[in-house]
Amino acid sequence: MIISIIVAMDENGGIGVENRLPWHLPDDLKRFKSLTMGHHLIIGRRTFESIGKPLPGRKLIVLSSNNSLTGLGEIKVAANLNDALSIAASQAETEVFIGGGREVFQTALPLTERIYLTIVHTISDANVFFPPISWSEWEQLAVEDHDIDEKHIFSFTYKILQRKTDKN
Ligand SMILES: NC(=O)c1ccc[n+]([C@@H]2O[C@H](COP(=O)([O-])OP(=O)(O)OC[C@H]3O[C@@H](n4cnc5c(N)ncnc54)[C@H](OP(=O)(O)O)[C@@H]3O)[C@@H](O)[C@H]2O)c1
């Protein structure tokens, strides 16, 4: 099972402000949807509260130490990342997505093999940041630019990064 992070960050690594995204980029949300569709998606309790609803077609696992978080229907709650990964692995998942926020990215990063990254070409008012990462340990598998248009006030770049192995 591949463990993949999916994240959008600004040029300072900013990812969130006041428990929401600092931007509205519909095409990035569409990409998020198509990449994660049909897969397990692990997110933190605060990110879940920010989304505020189930994500159709995604097998959502919310990380929380609060075991009274119930009544979420099909959405599973896991007390730690290992339990969440075990749930995904037990259901023959091929690629599990780590959807943030910062706290979950930080825990998952050492286990992560692939990062679906969107770099938003701005410095936003974010006050939540992606955890420190050594970019030199990652090789770029794909890159695609998205220009400013009537629906996107910032340009952005999609990248797919793979953790380098000892061989490369
Ligand atoms: N730009 C992006 O791609 C992106 C993606 C996702 C989120 N965000 C942004 O990031 C911000 C939220 O990030 P955040 O770091 O504040 O919160 P978060 O990671 O979404 O949620 C933190 C909470 O998740 C639970 N949790 C996290 N790690 C856990 C672990 N290993 N085991 C058990 N429970 C765990 C805890 O819940 P309990 O307190 O209930 O124990 C913790 O308080 C928001 O602004 C959001 O919009 C941005």
C-alpha cells in the first residue's frame, strides 16, 4: 500500500488559516477529488470540522484522540495513524491518501512515499504551515502549471514527488 500525502501550499509552505484553506482554487479541488476518489483518505479532526461533511466516494478516516467522536455514519474514527493505516490495509487499499492538516502531515511524513503537491504562487495569510521537509530527498515525477484565469486569482503548479530510494 502506497502512503501518499496530498497538499496545497503557498510559497512559504502555508496551508491554512482559521481552520480553512487560504484560497479558493476550484481546479485544485477537482484534482483532489479525482486523485482521492475510491481511496481511503486520512484527515485530522480539525480538518474534518473544516470540511464539515462526508466526501462522497472517499473512505474517510478521521484521526482523533477523542473516542466520543461518534455518529459520523460511514466515516471511521481512528485514535492514531497506525490504526488508520491498518484499517485501509485491511480493506486491500492500494494507495492511501493523507489529507492533512499540519499535525497529521507531520506524523505521516516519515512514512510517506509520494506527495501530490500543489504550489500556490502567492504568499497567503496562512498561519498553519506544512511541517519542515527536506525537498532534496524527493524526486519530481510530474509537473504541470495552471495559469490565473477568471476562476483562479493565483497561478499554481501541480507536482508529483516520490521519495528517493538509496538507488537514486
Ligand atoms: N492546504 C492543504 O492542503 C490543507 C489540507 C488539510 C488541512 N489544511 C488546513 O490545515 C488546518 C488544520 O490543521 P491542524 O494541524 O490545525 O489540524 P488537523 O491536523 O486537521 O487536526 C488536528 C487534530 O487531529 C487529531 N490528530 C492529529 N494527529 C493525530 C494522531 N496522530 N493521532 C490521533 N489524533 C490525531 C487531534 O484531534 P483531537 O484533538 O480530537 O484528539 C488533533 O487535535 C486548517 O486550516 C485546514 O484548512 C490545509
